Amino acid sequence: MVEVALAILEQEGRWLLQLRDDLAGIVAPGTWGLFGGHLDPGESPEQALRRELQEEISWCSGDLHFWFSHSSPQRIAHFFRSGLPVPLEALQLLEGQDMVLAGFEELASGQIWSPRLQQARPLAPSLQLALEALQQIP
């Protein structure tokens, strides 16, 4: 069973999103998703997420708070939440086509504008799961 760890990094009510590459063979190509990725053998979800954040945006998170896990026949996804105390410009995008901070109105629309590509792209299923989980919080 494949396991992944994903980060909801929040700043002033907005979430940091990654526009996934347009590559055949990857999960949800060309869609907006959360930063994170697969667990390597022997890694905990939190360890994997810290490694992935370093690899993808050259940033080390302070506190990562476990939020929930979701299982499907294909994979187990572990979701974590954390504040993002640095400006977007302080991050270095090392994986993916673009990154943005998106508010809930944008997320609810199902499409996010990419400044780099100059076009709107849809949300990845994992990001949609996180939004659904957020709506279930009383």
C-alpha cells in the first residue's frame, strides 16, 4: 500500500498550493495540490513530510500537526497542518510548475489561477479531500 504525507500550510487564511507538473504517470498531473509526497521505507508520515517540504520548497517546518488520514484502495494519505510564517517569496519552488497562496473562495470555485502559466487549473483529488474535511469541522 502506498502512503503519502501532505501539508496544509496556512498563512492569513490562505493555503499554500503546488501546481503539479504536466507529466504522464504522476498522480493528478496539471492540477493544484498540497506539498508533500511518498513515505520512504522506515519513515514516519511526519518525517516524510519534513523531507518533502525541504525537497520541494527548500523550507523546514516548525510544528506539523497531524490532522487526519484517508484510505483508499490505492493509497493512504496523511494530512498535516501548519502555519507558514515566511512570505511566499522566501520559498524556492523546486518541484512543480507554480505555487500560490489561495483563499477559501478560490478553493471553493474548484479552479485556481496560475500566474506562471496564465491559466486556471483544477484541484487535485487530495486537495478536494482536505477541503471536505475542513467543511466537516463544527
